Amino acid sequence: MGSAETDETLESYGADVGREAGPLTRFHEWFLIQGNRLAVAALLSVVIFALVVGLYELGVINFANPNSVTRVASGMIAGTFSLVTLVVSVNQLILSQEFGAAGKARDRFEGVVAFREDVAEEATVPATPTAPTRVLELIIESIRHEATELAELVADHDDEVRETVVRYTNSVQQRADRVSDTLDQSDIGTFSAVSAAIDYDEAWQLYVATHLRNDYDDSLSPAATDQLDELIGSLKLFNVAREQFKTTYLQRELTRFSQLTIYCGVPSILSAILVGLLYADFTGPSVSVAVLPYVVSALIVVVLSPLALLVSYILRTATVTRRTASVGPMIPQKDPDEGPFDVTYGEDR
């Protein structure tokens, strides 16, 4: 295995350890994932208000024709009712996952208990922590420790094996340090764990580790092989933990979104009705023409508040789901030719 191939083998595509994020990238991450969803929805509302007022000031739109405004108000009322109905349906779908017979609930509980026991055994601790971020910290520490041990065990191997494995373990340690730093700065919530976990490319590390174990099966010592198996086991535990926390987070996030949409639904409908009533008088709008555009613009923002919530929450849940759309080393977001290994059926090593 040449040096060029080795470098490519150890490259975890998309991880970008040590990458300096620019202001645009940081804002993009805040808008999609990191930012408070209410703050993102408020930002969208401010943008909508500024857009409507800006178009009025430029003369592109006006609020003088009562027929046009009332038609828009009627459409907004119908749209808000449809959105609230959709959200209620989503909430019912989430609740349906919580209903089940005693056997199903027992199996789910025993599965979680078995996973926690595996984590405690792998990390050699009396019990697995209850906080999601602490669980991930424990697994990450196990991954880092096992990568360090593996690098020490191959110190007396031949140059090719030692160089390849050490490059891989260094890559694992760097990425583990990066996730550990993120977890240290996070609270104990489920989203903090998911947010840190989606930046860790354990699926690609698992793929590379499996290939190294099989490719160097005859070259690695029994102790090094066992240590590599331990590392693979910890990477699998990390994947399971992330999927568990992601499921819990999505349930809580969509439930919270449903609650907020219901809270905003009534003011939204009332605001849309009020827009129509402003033009109900035969003599014209019931407020001063000077402030009418700003009043109507503010009411439009309130009417569209459920839509702003929908955009802010769906953007984050969709981004989390897309970035974690893999099952172990089966990584659909990777290009078919993006791998470092040339694997042919029946090919001898």
C-alpha cells in the first residue's frame, strides 16, 4: 500500500478536522442547527416585515385596494387552518409511536438497558451516565483510549503496517478530541448530544477500521487485532447511541413544534381576520393611511408566524436527519467512487 493510497485511505471525507469556519459558514450552521428555533423564527418574521415594508416603500405594492387586501386575508385564514391541521396530524403520528402493548414497551426498555450495560462494560465503569452528552463523552473517551492503545501495540510492527495504523489512530484521536471539546461546551440536553454527534464520522472510521483489520490480518499481532476489534466495538456503540438520541430528539422537537404552532395558530387567525376588518368600513380603512401599511405588515407577520416556526423547525430536523442518514458503514451520502479501497469480488489480497 503506497503512501498516496495510505493518505487517501485515512482521509475521512467531510470531517474536515481543524477547518476554520468563516462568518457565512457559522451563520449557516446557526441558522440550520445551532440556533434557538424561536430566535430563527423571529429572524424570519423580521425579514418578512422588512420585505413587505420595503416593497411598499419602493412602490411595488400598496394597501389602498380593499378588495385585494381582503382576498389576501381570506387566503391567509384558509392557509393557517390547513397548516394547523397538518401539525395536528404530525402530532398524532408522533403520539402513535408511544402507544404499544406491554411486550413492546418491555422489549424497548430491555434494549436500552442492554445498550447501557454494553457501554458500561466497554468503558469499564460501574454504570452508564443518564445524561445523553455524558454517555457520548464516555464512548468518545473509550474510542480515544483504544486508538491510543492500538498505536502503541503496533509500534514494533513493520513500517507499512505501523505507518498506516498510526495514521488511522491519529485521525481517530483528532476527531474524538474535536467532539469531546464540543461536548464539554454543551449542556446535558439531548440536542447537544445530537449536535456534537453529527460532526463525528464514525461510519467512515468503522469502514476503514474493518478494512485494515481484514487487510492486515496476517501482519497484525493477536493483541493488536483484539484492540482493533475493541475500537470497532466502541465505534458501533457510538453509532447506536447517536441513533437513539436522534430518535428521542426528533420526537421531542416535533412535539414542541406542534405545541408552538397551536399557540401561534389562534393569534394568526385573529390577525388575518383583523386585516379584513380594517377594510370593512365603506368609507375606507379604519386607521390612518400613513400608518396603515405598517399595521397591515405587522399583522401579516403575525399571520405568517406558524409558517416561520415550520421553516425553523423543519430545517433543523431535516438537516439532522440528512447528515446522519447512514446505517453503520453503509453511507448513502458518499459517492460510489469516493472510497480509498479498490474492492473486487473474489480478488485475492
